[in-house]
Amino acid sequence: MGFGSYDESEQQEQTVDEDDGESVNVHEHDHQGSVEVEDADSEQLLDQLQEIKEE
């Protein structure tokens, strides 16, 4: 087989099962909260991030 060739038998009889009974919940990992930072330097932001991680 050369570059870009394929076996046509693999392209026959392809079926797609569109109704597999499972769905994706796009809101499964939604998070609620707020962050308020005014005129903070990077060290203050890193401290706040560390506090959030510890919670």
C-alpha cells in the first residue's frame, strides 16, 4: 500500500449507534463562587490561591 491508501473493506458497513442510552451532563462540574481582587500584587494572589486550595 502506498501513502494515503486504505482498505475499502474497512469503509463498508460502518454503523453508528446514536442512541446508546448515555448522555453527557455538561453541568456536572459547575462551580459557584466569587473572587474579588483589587490592586493585588502577585504574592497576594498566590497567597489567596493557596488559601483556596487548602479549603
